Amino acid sequence: MNVMTASADPRIDIAPLLARIAGLLGDLRSDHAGETGAVMIYRGILAGSADPAIRAFATEHLATEAGHLRLLEAMLAPGQRSILLPIWRVAGFLTGWLPAIAGPRAVYATIEAVETFVDHHYEEQIVKLGRTGEEGALRRLLETCQGEEVHHRDEAAAALGTAPRGALLRAWAFVVGSGSAAAVAAARRI
């Protein structure tokens, strides 16, 4: 379900915000890198799975993530983006492809882990922003993206159901969450 709203205006002038809000460029750079990785996760899932339900899930979510990426690309000049994007593309693809070849539960556990991290990542940024002017516009855009990521997480969690998650699935989810945190830390700086 792609619910990106027209109120999420990609023409936000971030220049005055960058001068006023410490760390904002790093935050937005990490968001852009993360959405780049997310697009590649879903492409990896599509490359690795023939399961019709997984392919439908991935296709729908890929469209949403591609929309998020377009919004961030409209705000950030190429020189403001992470130089590590080639690494995020490969890592994202493998993060989708490996679980796709392992099966649906691995895919859903991956998405649940990634989107849990992303929810918290966006929240850390949202609370720093005011509600009016360009700050408010950026806040609303990030809230929209966050809401859609939470929707992805909740869909994946529902698909996983209440069946116990084995040690391997829990370990993989830990690796995915930790890897996401490390990627954000690197993208904020580089």
C-alpha cells in the first residue's frame, strides 16, 4: 500500500535548515543512503524469490521505497549524498536476496528488523524539528516516510505471525538491525 501523500513536498529548501540544525545534513544523508539500501533490499528479494506472495509484497514495498528515495534525492544535491552508496546498493541487494533464497519467514523477519530500526531512526530526527515553516515541512515529510516504514514493519510482523522464531532467524534479525545502525553511522559522516 503506497500511501505517500501529496503534502510530502520534495521542494523543501533545506539550505537554511542545514545552517541552523546541527547534524541535519548527516541525518538526511543517512536517510538517502538507507532508502537506497531499501530499494536494493526489495530488488534482491525479487531476484531471489519465485514465491508469488513474497514477490507481491516486495513489488508493493519497492514502489514506496523508490518514492522515498525520489523525495530525498530532490532535497540533497549529489555532493551532499554519501560516497558509500555503491556499498549500500550491494549490501542492500544481498540483505534482500539471501533471505529470499532461504524462504518467506526469512524475508519477513528481515523486513521487520530493518523497519523497526528505520522507525526509531526517523523518530530521532523528527523530534529535533519544529512544526512550522521549512522545518515543519521536513518534519511532515519524515513523518510520512516513517509511517510507511512502520506499515511495512507491521505487515512483515503479521506475515510472520506468532510462531516462535528460531535461533537462526533471531540471529539474522540482530545482524540486520546492527548492520543498519552501522550503515547509518557511516553514512552520516561519509
